[in-house]
Amino acid sequence: MRRREFIAGLGAVVWPLAARAQQPTVPLVAFVSPGSADDFNAAAFRKGLGETGYVEGQNVFVEYHWLEGQYDRLPALMADLVRRRVAVIATSGSQPAAIAAKAATATIPIVFAVADDPVKLGLVASLSRPGGNATGINFFNSETAAKRLALLHALVPKAVRVAVLVNPANATTAESTLESAQEAARTLGLQIQVLNASTSREIDSAFATIERERPDALFLANDGFLASRRVQFVTLAAYHRIPAAYPQRTVVAVGGLMSYGGDGEENIRQVGAYIGTILKGTKPADLPVVQSTKFKFVINLQTARLLGIEVAPTLLALADEVIE
């Protein structure tokens, strides 16, 4: 009798385990960012996932990796993600991460958001027919860099010498930014001085150079790590009283003078939506690269006043947003 009771009890224990084993596995998405968690628009990302029926923590898990500018971590990180066979690798706002992911796997789907041409970067065969395991969003670094420099010149027309700060660890963006800025500078009659920074300490050193050589304005490249140091940039720019132009609205929101660039909220929403679409079964090869169509020009009037800059009415009319 006891033996029969024991076997019956064992069956009661084993059955739930077997039932759980038959349940579908919740997919794991690896999200790799060049900055920090403080720089992440989680609401927009989750909105994109939700549009395709996915809710983080319920039917999809997301594992976040914040590089904080340490691009040298990428080879080991990507090798680990490939070894663990994550469902999707997302590399928002980081060209080095997208390139590292593509080099690490030809099978795991990759969703990127990059500033430069993904065809030239070797991520896709073409924008309309990616043809491989990667797709995503392109937000036109070269075009926006030239326009941002022109807007900075219009805002500070007496500026002649402009310091352009790039992150050499993000070589492709640094090169395209300098090429676009130098070409635009020739048209505008400006002189370009190149500064490099890939760490917080190097940002401080760049401003020490600005203190010593006194350029008329500062222009930042579109780099995820530099964007994540927005408070440091705004604080130093205010201390040194130098007008600065940034790619992201988030910098202007905390006191930067002006920005012009792609709609970051829309871009990260699209990343989330493409991840969900791929999880539902669509191949990256069949998802065309989305080209950004929303660009924002933002001015912080309070910062302009503190710098003694009188913003022309024509520029105020051009601005998509004016922060008082």
C-alpha cells in the first residue's frame, strides 16, 4: 500500500515539471548600448515591442549591456551572446556594436540603429533588401552633421573657429563627421579644429584645450558615449562659456545650447518594433532598413541668454522646439 502511495505521490511531483518543460521558451533579446542606463528611453523601446504584442518580462526577456564607451569589450561580449544563442541582438546607436555583432554571427538576427550608411558599413546588401541577418534604422550622420554646423553658424554668426569633438573609438562616425563638417566649413567660411575624447577624463582634457586655445564654438559628433556624458558637457560648456551644438535633444533638455539630429525617441521605438516583428517570424533579410524622416532642431533660450546670444526670430521660427 505504501509503495502504491509513494508512486502516486511521485507522479504528482513529476507531472508539473513535465508540463513546464513543454511550455514554449520565452525569447531572450540582448540590447547593447554604447552609453549608460540613464541615457535609455525605455518607454519608447517598450512601446515598439508592444506594437508587435511583446511585453518585457512576460513573453520576452531583455538583457541590457551598457558599454559606457568601452568599445573594447565588444568582441568578448558578442562571442558570449552568440555562444548563448540569444534570440536577437539589438545595437541601438552604436556602429561599433553593430559591426562587431555582424562579425560575430551570420545567423542570429541583428537589429541596429546606425548614423552612417549601413551598406558602406557592410551590415546589409542594400537598404530595401538587406539580404542577411541584420536590419534596422539609419539616421543620416553626414547630412545632419552638415546641417547642424550651419545652424550653429546661424545662431552664432560671429564664430569663425569651431572645435569639432569626435570619439576616435567610434572611428567610422568620427571620420564621416569630420568629412561632413570640413566640407560644410569650407562653404560657410569656418575654420575647424579637431578634438578627440573617448573617456570622461579625455573630455576634461579637451575642454582644457578649449580653455587654452579659445575656439569660438564647439560641435559634437553623434556618438552614443559622448551623448551619455551630456551633464559633463553642459557643465563644462557653461563654465567655459562656449556655444555648443549637439546631435541629441536630451543634451539641450539639461542645459545644452542647441541640437539638430534624428528623432531619438522614434528611432528606439522602431528598434523595439523590428525586434518584435523578427520574434514573430519575419526574417531580417525581408525587413528594409528604415531611413529616418524626423529631424529636430531644438534651442535652449535660457542657455542662449546666459551666453549673451540673441537668437534671431528666423531661427526661432525654424526651431521644432524652444526650451525656456
